[in-house]
Amino acid sequence: MVDDRRETRPSATGHALKVLVVDDDLHARRGLEQTVMAIGHKCATAADGLEAWGMHAAHPADVVVTDWMMPGLSGVDLCRRIRAEAGDSYTYVILLSALDDKQHFLEGMAAGADDYIAKPVDIDELEARLFSARRVVGLHKRLAARALALHRDSQRNFVAARLDPLTGIANRRQLAEDLESLFGTPYRLHHSAALCDIDDFKRYNDRFEHQAGDEALRQVATAMRQALRQGDWLYRYGGEEFLAVLRDQRLEAATRTMDRLRRAVQDLGITHPDSPAGVVTISVGVTELTPEVGAAEEWIHRADTALYRAKAGGKNRVERWRRPSSPSPMAAKAGSARRC
């Protein structure tokens, strides 16, 4: 029962709480409902603990005001279940009982209750407890919102740290992580890697300056990304170098893909007077991941060697890696000689 010696009145507590009143006594339940609503909060009711748990699981309440002794699921057991199944939200639980003794109070607190009110319920006392509940629930909501914002910021920072800020494609950090994952699985064969280098890019920058060079890099990266399949990986490997990992493509198919990509870059029509084609072009070296390749570094080195052959063969072309018949001094200098 609710002690109604004083008339109910509008609440000055501010933000309305979602309160769930649980009592197997119809008159007590209705009296509590009227009191909670008169204080200024929203209120739903349940006739026992099981009904209350179903309602709370479907639409979590901010505050549960529950009688202690009920058939089926007692108020204490309801409190334990709420605490055991709690997610990111917090529900403030107030236990009601005619058993006004210290042992029951301690048992309720041990079960996870936040407060304890002896029956009959005094309106002023209930309003004060709901005022405290509003502050606690509000604090938990603010903390949860802050934690969510921090998590989202962390995710954005994680992604941003793995993207090249100029071109918007993946960078060397992402490449290292992806290659580590790729080489860490037994099902890693028959992918292909293609190393691409913009031809005569230093001359382009010298003639048009770096702002135009940055725009050219962005356009080339976009064209390359659009020419690849959705499941392929593309990275900015160096200043004017890009690396493509062609997933589940053997060498023959990968060569055709990269030649299509080479044409897509040329078709951009970015004027380059110092290029034989008169526009910005790329040279490409392609290699397949085969059983004898033991490490990612070796795989990329093969693509790099093929790229050197494309540069030496006249640029604006695609070359495959070939097993050398004998060591070549020129091939040993590939890393420095071809970057032009």
C-alpha cells in the first residue's frame, strides 16, 4: 500500500524516468503507479516478477520499483536477474517490503538493489528515492555515451592511421598487417602482387610543381582502385609507387588485370610533356605467390624486379616476374635505377 496521507503533486525532478512498478497486490500496484505518475515520471506495471522480467527485457526501464515477496519470481530474484543480464545501460532497483529489518536490507543490497523502502510507501520518501535514481541513471547514461564516443573516435583513428591521407587508399602500415595475415594462413597461394610506378614523375613535379603532382597522384589512385575488383587490395607503397594485391588471381589473369589498369591511368589524359605518351602513365611488375616464396619481402621483391624490367623495356607497360637464368648486376641495382 501507498501511504497517501499527503496529496500527490507535480514533480520538480526534471527529466522523466521510465519506471516499472512490480507488485502482486492490485491495489498497491495501482497506488504506486498513480504516485509515480503524479511525481512526474512514466510508469508501467507488472503483476509479478516473471511478467516484469519479460517487460524489462523487451523495453528496459530506468527504475524498477518491486515488491520483495511475490509468487514465481521474487523481487530479490528479479533484481539478481536484472544485474546478471545488464548490458551497457543501468537500471536502478528499489525493493519494497513490509519486513523492515536489517537482515532483509543487507540481503537486498547484496542482490544488487540500489535502495530499500519499507511499506507502506511514503510519497515524499519515494519521490526522494526517485530523485536519487534520476541522478544515478543520468550519470550512467552520460558515461555510456562518453564511452561510445571514445570507442568511435578510437575506431576512426585506427582506420585513419592505416590510410594514406593524400590518396585515401591503404598505406604501408595496413599493407604490413595484411601481408602478415596473408602469409599466416596455409591457404595463401595463387594470389598475385603488382608493383606500379608512375613514369617520369619527378619531371612532372619539376615542371608543374608539387600541388599538381598531388592531384595527379589522387587521380591515378582513384583510377587504379576503380579498375580493380572489390576484393583486391591497393596500397600507396611509396612516393609515386602503388602496390596491388590481386586476390585469387593467377599470373595470367593478373597480368590482364594490370594491363587494363595501366590503360585506365593513361586514359585519364593527364598532360605530361616529358613522357613519351604525352600523358601520365605507369609501369607495372607482376608476380604470382607460389609455394617457393617463403616471405612477403621476397614476393614484393619479385614484383619490384619485374617493374624494373618494365621500366627498362620502355615504360608504360606490364612485365611479369621471370626466374633469372643467372645473376645480373643490373637487376641488383633495380631498386634505385628504375625510379624515374
